[in-house]
Amino acid sequence: MHGEYKVPGGKLVVVDLEVVDGSIQEFRLAGDFFLEPDDALPLIDQAVNGLSATTDAAGIAAAVRAALPEGAVLLGFTPESVGVAVRRALSRASTWQEYDWEIVHEGPISPNEHLALDQVLTEEVGAGRRGPTLRIWEWDQPAVVIGSFQSLKNEVDPAGAAKYGVEVVRRISGGGAMFMDAGAIISYSLYVPTDLVQGMTFADSYAYLDEWVIEALKSLGIEAYYQPLNDISSTKGKIGGAAQKRLGTGALLHHATMSYDMDGQKMVEVLRIGREKMSDKGTTSAAKRVDPLRSQTGLTRAEIIDRLIGTFTKLYGAHEGHVTEAERARAQELVETKFATREWLERVP
């Protein structure tokens, strides 16, 4: 069995192993990481050999850590990343390069249609009727997208929303509210088979699925990094956040929103951003939390999107794609029967 795990912000961890009578045998660790001293490598191999094949990633990491000599230095990987790579091997997880990726970047549609398409395209990937897909959003009206489990009245100020003509909608994934002014943010969705994140915790999968974005931002001169659980950040402040939904059909939705040119004052008039929520972010100003990509790059929104698409294509290979007529019709049906209804929007009043 073979498993690979690219550590977000780090190096590639590669493992090969066999399972004999329920235990891990013939284990070998490799990768482009750095490890001192040299003789720590066979000690790691010995620590994993003989473990039960049902040992979870945390248990494998604990065995690796216990086997390391005092003063050992691991650069670009951790005992936890070894555990993830082993679990990926045991679960026969797939890699990015195994898929024929499609990139969809079409004209503006309504916020609710974006949310409906997220559900439809995830379902299509799970059913095998669509390959893994990256979709870049375009829209021409302001909106607030609240998380699946958020309280509508706690998150949105109706007077502020009315003042600026902001539509309020609810998505199928959890997480926090997104203020989406027209042309002011960059949003994308990934529709992927769950095999791609086999062996990972939910927390691991967030950073793993956004690693390509971090690389793209770094290529633009932004000192970007991932802040657990789901924030894309830089040394100058938060850039955006991600959310996920696993539909139980063999596919998951992972989507993220990054600020390009955020009007912080408008945002705080529309969103009820409480002091308690802001207190753990190290700032008292919501406007300061969201650091626009424009101020860090000087580039247009279109130029940044081009870099994102170019980076994704370079790393994983991809071709241009489109939403099919059948998919769009199904999304429009869901807008009418679910996403645009008061029942859905007020599911948590």
C-alpha cells in the first residue's frame, strides 16, 4: 500500500506498507522533508511496524514521537503528518493528480443560484456524472451568505441590509456569515470525491484543499498561510475563510471567500459582529480583520483570479468546463423550492 500527504506549508510525506494479519508490516517512510539525525529514520520505521492496522492517525503519531531520539529535528513534517500518510495508505486515498479536473468560470448569477449549484454539483460528483471541479463565482448584486446553522436575527441587521440593498441567503455548509459586495470578493467552490481527503481529520482537510490557494497568493508576493480551522490569512491580516459540507454521497463541497476590496464600514452595518466573536481575533475593529487582496497586490480582481486558475492548472492539470443545462435547471428548481424560501432562510430564526 502506498500513501502520500503534502503537508500544508511543508513537505511531501510518502509511506509504503503492507498489512499482515491485521498489523502494519514492511513500513517505509520517505519524502522531501528534512530530518536530523539520519538514524532517526529507521527508528520511525520500526515504531510504525507492528502497529495495528486500525490505529488512528493520533496513535501512529504518538508511536513516532516516542521513538524519536532526544533532540531530533523534523523540518517540513511532523509525527502527525506521518499518521495522516499512513491512514491515507490504509484507506487507499486518491491524490489530486489522479483526476481530470474541470474549471468553471462563467458569468454572474444570483447568490441563491450559486448556493443551489454548490449542492447540485457536489451531488453530481458523488453520483459520478461529473468529474472533480473548481468553480469561480461571479455575481453582480450585494449579499450576505449565512452558515447553515447560524441564527438569522443574530447575524444580520435588517435595517443595514435594507439600507444597502443586500440580499440575505443561507448556504448548506456551516461556518460564519460572508459579506459579499458585488466585485469586492473572490469566491470559489471545490466539488471533490471524499477519497481525496481519506485519512485526514476535518481540520487537516481544510488546509489540504486550500494549499493551492496559499501557493498562488505567495506567488503574488503575499505572505499567506492557513490559520486553523478555516481561515486564509497573511501577515497583514485575515484574507478569507472556508467552509465544507459532506453530503454522504461520496463527495464533499469545499468553498472559500477572500476579500478583494471590502467596505468594512458597510459590512459592520449589515452584519451583527459581536464583541465576543471579535475578542479572540486580537482586534476590536471588524473592518481591520479583513485585509483586502487589492491593497496587498495592487492587481485587479480579474488578474488575481487568473493567477489562482493558473496555479491550480499548473499543480493538478485542468481544462475549461461549464455548468450543463441539466445542472442549471436543477439548481433553478432548488432555488424555487429551497434556497429562496422563508422556511430555508429562517430555519434558525
